[in-house]
Amino acid sequence: ELRQLQDAVPPFPSDEAYAVLEKQLGGAGRFNRVFASLSTEPVASASIGQVYKGTLREGGTEVAVKVQRPGILAEIALDLHVLRILTPLQTVLQNAANGIKTDKEDIAA
């Protein structure tokens, strides 16, 4: 089910992706120095980013350009923080449901 949710993530706007690329390449104008062309729409999209088809200006090599979804690192960090908080509680509840004693070592950080 999680895989289906991850695969069903719609792409984020291409203008946002292009802005991310510009920033990562060092600012305005750098984009056109690196790429001769880049697809206007992503060829694939997933939960943490999407992929564009591009052609390098130097050499004309076709490449796949992965662009990370804006703000995704903060979302992942928050998810991991919540998991870290809830995991000990889940362990205690699961052990109680199974009639198992929970020791401090079972839930120590």
C-alpha cells in the first residue's frame, strides 16, 4: 500500500523544478550554460522528486535530470522525528498486546 501511495504522487510544477535547478547550478543564467534542452514536463515523478529529459550543451549527451521536490528534506526529517517519538510507544503497546514484558532496553533511545 505504501508503494502505491508513493507512486501516486503528482508532479510538482515545472517552474519550481527549474528554479531548484537554477539555484543548484549557481544562479540565474547557469541553467542555459549547462543544458542545451530540458523537457518542459517531467518524464517521471515520485514522492521525493521528479525526472526530466535533458541534453547537455557540451557534447550533446542526453541525460536524466533528477530534481528534488522543494521542502522534501524538512518533511522527511519531521517524519523521522515523529517515528522516533512514537516507536517506543508502539513497542510497549505491541508487547502488552502479546503479553510480553517491556524492558527499558527495549525502548531506550
